[in-house]
Amino acid sequence: MIISGGFNVYLREVESCLIHHPDIKMAAVVWLPNEDWGESVHAEVILENCAKIAGKELIEYCKDNISRYKASKSISFVTEFPMSSYGKILRRTIKKKYIEKNRKRTS
């Protein structure tokens, strides 16, 4: 769970919403630091074969299916997730990638 703008957001709920979209094969949701909200929701998604959809469309889909404040604020499209030897998505690795990118931009 994260707190974004004073509201509780359960990352699994956002993932569940994204996975129910017909063009999404898999989704991993993480929180990223945000100056305005404290923490913001970010999703990485793997599309179904031949699917084409914009990140803005997926954000609107989430806003239509869960509370607007819970919807992902940003979405990245990837072809695979970092996985543990047990087949679990390594969310810390995903989050670390974006935090390091942000550090490089601000340095």
C-alpha cells in the first residue's frame, strides 16, 4: 500500500484493473517518489501479442474502473519483467530502475 495525496492506494488493486484490460498480458505496479503527492503510482505492462494501446488510454481505463486517485499516473511498456527464481516479479528492481533514471536527470 502507498499513500498518494493522503489517500491509500493498494498496488494489487491497480494491477488487477490493468490485467483485466483485453490488451494487457501482465502488469506490475510500483510506487515512485513524487514531490506533489508524496508517492505516485507507476505501472509497467506487457501487451498481448499484436496489441497496440497508448499509456493515456490505459490510465483512462483505470480511472473508469477504479477510483481516479488510484489510477496509475504513468505507464511504461516492456517486453519482460525481472523475475525471481520462484517466478515472482521483482518490483524493487523495477522501482530502482526509475529512481536511478530520475537521479541521473537531476544530477
